[in-house]
Amino acid sequence: MQKRDIDPKNLFIIVVLATLFIFAYQAYLIFFPPSEGQKPQELQKKESAETVPQLMLGTSREKAQPAHLHTYRSQHFEIIFSEEGGRIVSFKDLKYKKELITEEEKKLNLYPLEVFTGDPEIDSKLNSERYSVKIEEKSITLSLSQEDWSIQKVLEDKGSHFKLSITVKNLPPVFVSVGSHLKGDEFYTHSGPVLKLGEKTLRLDIEDIKGKELITGDVRFAGVESRYYFKGLAGSIPAVWVYRLEDNTTILLAKATQELSLYMGTKEYARLKPLGLSDVIDYGTLKLLVKPLFIFMYWIYQHLNSWVFSILALTLLVRVLMFPLTYKSTVSMMKLSELAPKMQQLKEKYKDDPAKFQEEMMKLYSQVGFNPASGCLPILLQIPIFFALYKVLTITADLQLERLLWVPSLAEKDPFYILPIVMGLTMIAQQFISPSPEKSQNLIMYVSAVVFTFLFASFPSGLVLYWTFNNIISLGQSYIIKRLTTKKQPKLSKGKKK
């Protein structure tokens, strides 16, 4: 039996369907992300005898709003402390102009740095009595003394974070609150409790938290996160309580038995990495590809101080690595264009015999060395990179501050839709410079350019910029390859003179 080769038309359809399938699968992962860890009740150790701290909600807590306030300002943060309870009632990340204290915390009057022993009577005093507040150049000391016990909270400013030490007298080790997560900027990323248990980073699904859950073990960091922001503690944490309140508000308490690092702010890689908090960044289901890509782009950004150049550098790297495939693809398409007249003749000759037409066409391909698969492979190889980059550009907090001419932030869509239109035009230009001999395929590519323009209109501008750069460099490569491979047609000789 004669082996049948693949018809380029069929191969083209297969590639389009495969691309659509991958887009659909990635969309499924975005809208229905798989759980990255066990459910909190599965992590709870049954033998633990931890006393359950009571948050004392629904009592006089909500009415006792902070009144005596003190302000501490550093290069990165502005913090307001309340004497009542020795708590943080305002925490602003000055670089990103973001308030980290949520409206839910203000409404509940339940703030970061509150402490709990499990004894409601003592806890009420710990979080409502007036502390002595001492603010120095690089430290804040909050102290409270009673007849039978005392507590002292010390925050030491380390620039990008704080060292927190809590000293108690005649009290058991306390649980300290890191507050609740910010809402409203998820963009299909995780929002809620996040912790590192051993070597595994766990992002807890709020829907799986049944009231309150205890997690014990080798906890290395614990906190609450949103798309760009994290509030939490890092160090040796023996136990964590996670509470789920109304409106999917979560409160996290971490047991403080020794000095811990307190981080509240943007998920900026340069700030997080020295603290061992880089896994707070949500790399998603494609972590094996997303994380190295993120680190590479961040390295470029740190050296060039521009995310635009970082995206351009990535595009150049991808195009250079794929140049051998691009070269074969372009040459292959040029050969196919040269065969267009002969293919038309075969169509007319075998219009009533499709099987014979297929056979003759494959013979024609083999004569000139045309490989139908070579034109599709570069596109297929770029798809994983595209999705990984999509994730990188949706989790990179620094992009919020990166401008590009009329675009105020590369983390958001182009407000004027100019960049997506330019991207669509570069896709059409690609088809002009490397047209297919099949008119139907050209039409599909033109329609695809229009569809992609509308699709990318709502994407982060950084992603649209990458695809635009990619198209422009691809255009340049195709032009150079054509100039190098196109042979000049020899001039007809007029005959030799005798």
C-alpha cells in the first residue's frame, strides 16, 4: 500500500484547530485553576492541642475605633499605629501609592499586629487597651503592662520590610494577625491565604475554608495575597489559623515564638527574594516555564531599567533561537509559491480525480524539496512561550509603573487601542511579504489578523507589545531570507556572433 503524505490544506486546518484547542485549554486553566495544594482541613494535624483564638467579632469591638494615632514614615512606607491595641491601622506602599489596610479591616476594627492567646478576657485587653508607643529613627516599640502580665512588640525597619519581635511576660506564645487580603485586582490570579509548608507553596481556596482552619508544621511563610500585593510573616512559624468571614474575607493569624520578618507591600521580586518570599509570586500552572522566563526578564529589567527593553530582548532571543526553523519555513513557502502555476495545472487536469491530484501534488513537492510541516512548526513552538509570557505580564507588579508613550501602564490594556491595531497591521504585513499560493489560506490569515486584533484589545499592553515586536522582527527576517535566497534570473542571450 502506498504511503500517503499530508495535504498542506489539511495540515493548515490541523494547526488552526490545535491552536484553538490550546487557547481554550489555557482559558479553562485561567477561569478554573487547579488547586495548588491540599485543602486546609487535610493539612490540619489532629494531634495538635492549640487553643482556638476568638476574634471577638459581633461584640463591642466594631464600635471601639482607634483614636490615638502615631505616624512612621520611611523611604518605602508610611504607617499609622493606634495606641488602642498597638495595631497598624494604615500601611501605604509609597512607591505604588497603595493602601494595604482593607475596608473590611476598618469595618471590623480588626487590624494587623493584633495578638491572641486564646483567652477572650486577656485578648480583649491585648487588643483594646492603650499601648505606650515609642517611635525612633529605625524602630517602633509598642508596650502594654498589666498587673499580672506584659507584652512588647518591636518593629525594626529593614528598608523593604520589618523585623518583628514580640516579648511576653506571664503569657503563652501569641498568635499575631496579618490582616485580610485586598480585593478587586485578581485578574484570574489567586486571592486569599498563601503559605509555604516545607518546600511546597500552598494557595488555599477560600471556598474550602470551613469557618476556621488550623495548619501546623514547618511553615516558612504565611500571609494573604492578591494579584500584586502580599501581607504576611516569614520565618519559623509552628502554627497558623485561617478564618473565613462574611463576603469571603479571610483573616490569618501566625504563631510568633521568635523573631519574624513582616512584609506588607507589592510583590516586587527584588524585595521578596532576599526574604525567601519569591514563591509568593503566583507563577500558575505553567510554573516550570513561567518562573525562568520571569527571572530572565527581570534580570534584563534590572540592567536596562526598562520593561519595554526587557520585552524586546526576550523577543529577539526567541526569534534568534527559532531562526533555523524560520529560515526553513520561509524557503519552503517560497518554493511553494514557485509551484503555484504547476499546481493550478494539476488541479485542472485532475479535477475529477482528487486521489490522483493528491498523488501528483506530493510528487511535485518532493521534486523541489517542499515540506508542508515546516511552515507550521515555528507557530506551534511559540504557543507555550506566548502563554507563559501572558502569565508573566499579569503577575509582574513592576509593570504597573511602566509607561509606553500613550499607554499609562504595561500591566493594563491600551486605553486607545492603538497598539492592538498596530499589531494587527503587522500580521497583515507578514501575509503580504510571505503569501500562500492558496488564496483561501490567505483569506483565513487576514481574518485571523482581524480576530486577533479584537482579542488582544483587552490584553495587557506588555503582551501586545511582545507580539508586535515579534511580528516586526519576523518581517525583517523574512525579507532578509528572501533577498539572500532569491536567485537573479539570467538574462536571455542574443546569440553569438559568427
